[in-house]
Amino acid sequence: MEIKINRNIIWAKVFVEQLVRLGVKEACVSPGSRSTPLTYAIAANKNIKSTVNVDERSSAFFALGLAKQTSAPVLVVTTSGTAAAELYPAIIEAYQSRVPLIICTADRPSYLRNRGANQTINQDNIYKNHIRYYAGLSLPEVTVKAFASLKMETAKAFRKCFIENRGPVHINMPFEKPFEPDSYTDILSARLMDKIWSFRSIDTAGAKKDIKIEREIKALAARAGKIEKGLILCGPGTYSEAERKQISLLSKKTGYPVAADGASGLRAGAFTVENLIPNFTSLCKSKQFASLYAPEMIIQFGSAPTSASVLDFYRNSKAVKYLVNGYGDWTDPSLTSNKLIKCNIEYFCRAFIKSKASRSAKRKWLNKIKSFDSSIGKLKDNYINNQPFPFEGRIVNEIISSLPAKCNLVISNSLPVRDFDSFAGVTGKQINLFTNRGASGIDGIISTALGIAASSKDATYLVIGDLAFYYDLNALSAGVKNSISLKIIVVNNNGGGIFEHLPIASYPNVFTEYFKTPLNVDFERLSEAHGCSYSLIEQWTSFRKEIKDFRMRGLIEVTEIKTDSTESLGLRRNFWNSIDSVID
């Protein structure tokens, strides 16, 4: 029996089927001609869910959100030319924050490069500085060997992406016309077709631990046993329930306080980490604290801290500093850390706690830090949380107090994530916190939030500044088209309010036009033009009601709060200046 086929379609179908068998369940697709075989293969496979977005940049950030929420690789498909370049910002963020994306770019045949062919650029390893693996495939061939190579490369990319070196991988796939399924290019025997469609099981187990790490942890534990003034610093990242519990046990064992960055998510949840210090960022604003209560040892988990004051505290500290990272990433921009231990958090804590060399530390140091933290918490409640509408620093806790018991909260970069780090307290609510702190850009924030919302059964809320909202407006249309529920809180201070915190703000002749760049945009019209509902908030009671009344109805709701960035900055500084009184 002979079968007519289009080699491009079969090639793409085998590729998609291999990914499905490995566990890929989501794909984000942008329309294009050269990617027709891939798009058709995804549409024809019932075991992979696809989301279509005409904006490639938005599509890639949407995939980023999906991967963050599901903790699984997501396939991103686009056509050739500059469409491929549009994916780069999201790839950089995925690379920096180790989010698994499988980027598949369709391409013209290599012989058309630099020949004036339409929509043709050099896509060969185009993302080479920000990917974990690259596979530049050849044109499809109808041989058992060629298809075996395709499956092998696909499996290798998946393994790199998800297990060995977590992050984005790139597969560049050239095609020659014709692309349509009924445009036959070859006639195959049924026997050959069966061989092409045969798939082997592939081992996707994680790598084994290096036993040498235990000796490093034991040596660290022995040293910590002689040090009372220690600190556990938890930077931005996603911490599992098991990791939370082990960090808590580590703190209990050592007597070291746990400084939890706002973007760590450790301040929320039914399980509260032992000796948690949510106001550590505020403590670091005090020069007296840094000089009088300096730690002798710092153990850092997660990424580099959000706050510049914590970074300065870390940089200037004379403590011996250990970084603990499962992938061996040196997450220390101060370049002052003494040692990196390549090990996941849970394993590190377990090995440390069971080490006979470690011992429980004295509590005098811990109690002093906890006392400072408690005093600053009271000061914050009396000052920040009693400021009149619409102080930016108060928005954070107004949102937290109004959120449901279980939900997703996405915090945008720039001022929102810094206010969250500075002012968010501890809550027993199960708030799954998401940020794009890899490269910390303001691009693609709405798209990321939509990806999170689309893959979750819980309500999703996004806090975002006006510039970041404006930057990713295209995402709104895709969200509405796909009936995704998302509550967006736009903190509109009319420009880059974060720049007012920098020394350049004292140069008014260039500051407003070149840095703050006020938009003077009507967000009501923009929101409604994209099919979203809109509300303007002018008092705290209305704001709380807006948050509490949000329901998952397949709609995007935009809530705007207009603030005065200069006034808010003054209120923040008054608070920072009052912290030294706590240390006194």
C-alpha cells in the first residue's frame, strides 16, 4: 500500500507528537506562511492546547506565563524573518528566570539567506546569548534516519529545557514549499510510514546529586555552628511548599532570621516560615542597623534581592556569604559572595540540619532582629496604612487585605514590585505570587499575567504601572478574544515615577521630558477599545469593593488609580527617615 504525503506536514506532525509524548501540553502560535506545517500539526493534535496571538512578542510572554503557572515547558511557534526577533524579550526573561520554553521558528531554506528573499534573515542561533540549547535542523527528508534524528533532537531539546539546564531552548526549522496537506510531495509505503511514526520511550528523570556537595554543606554547617549572628536571605523566586518547610527548619536549627524578599512569595500562605522578617528591606534603610547589627554569615537562596538598600547591605557586609542554587547560577551582582553551592534548597536544608557538625545557635541576635521587625511593622501600620487616598505605598496592603483566600497575584516591575517588597506584610492567604524579575523589564507584563490566568482555576490579579500597561496594550485584545479572566490594577502616576528616586530627578531641565516621560493617556478609552471593562477609583472603600467583587467571567477588568508620584515619594522618604528611631 502506498500513501501520498506532504513531507513538511509529516515532519511537523512527528515533531509535535514527540513533544506531546514527552509531556508538552500547551502551545502558543502566531500566524505566518512559512510556519504553516507547524501550525497545522498543532491544530491537528488533540493532545496539545493552542493559543493564537497575532503579536509574536505578546505570544512569547503569554507562553512565559503559562510555563510559570504550570511549571512545564510550553511550545512557541512563529514564522520566519523579524517575527522570530519579536520573541527575544520573552526569551531573555525566561533565560534569566529559568522558565522552560521551547522556541520553534520556521525558516526559509539556508540557500536563500543574503539573496534578497522575502521575509528572510539569518535565524541560525539568533538567540545564542540567552538559550540553553540550540538545534538548527535541515530541510525535511523522507527517510527513517532523518525522522529518527528529528525525534532525537526534539527529545534532547526537551531534556535540556526542562531537566538538565532549565530555561528556553531554540529549534530552527526550515521548510520549502508547498506547505498545504493536500499538496503532495512524496509517495511512501505503509511500512516506511509505520517506521516514521514509531516512537521510543525516553528517560526524563532528573540528574543524580553529586555526593561531594554533602561535604561542602557539612563544612558550612560546622562553621555556622560557631556563629550566632547569621542571616538567611531569600531572594525572588518560586519556593515550593517543601522548600518553605525546610527553610523554616533551617532557621529553627540555626537561630538565623529569614529575610524574605517581597518577590519570594514567602510572606503569604497557610504555612509561615519560622523567624520570618518581612520588614528587612526597611531595616536596611537604616545606616545604624547596617553598622551595629551586621551578620557574620549570610546564606542566600533565590535570585538577587529586589531592593537597592538590601543589595547595598549585602555588598557592604563583611559576613562570609554562601549562595545556594540548584543550577549553579551566581546570583550576586555585588561579587562579594565567598562560595556557591550547586544544590537545590530542599536538599541543602535537609543535609545541613542532619549534619552532626551543626548545632543550634543562641537566640540573642535573633530576638533583637525580630524585635526591630515587630517595631517597624507597627510603625508601618500607623504610618503607611493610614495615609489618605491615593498613596502608592498603601495600595499593596489594600489589595492583599481584599484578595480572596486563594488566588494569583502578578506584580509588575518598576515601582509596584518595590512597593510590594517594602510594604507587604505577612498573610495567611494562599497567594501565588508571580513577577518577571529575570531581566526586570516592563515589557510583556500583561501577556505574562494572561498566560498565568489562562492556565489557572483561581482568580488572577495584576498590579501594573501606567508605562508597563501602555507598553503591552496588544495583549488585551488576545486576552479578550480567548475569554480570559484578569483583574488589572493600573497605578497611573503619569510616567516613569521610579526615576524620581534617582539623582537625575534633581535636573528638571531634562528629567521630565527624557526620564519621567508623562503619557497623558486616556486609559478608559484604550481599555474599552480593546474590549475590556473599566473603572476609575477615587477612594479606598471603592477600591476594596472592586477587588472583592471580581469574578472569573471570561472578562478583563481594568481598574485605574491616579496617583501623584512626587507626593508619594515624599511620604515614602518620611517613612524611611523614621526607621532610625526604631534602631535607637
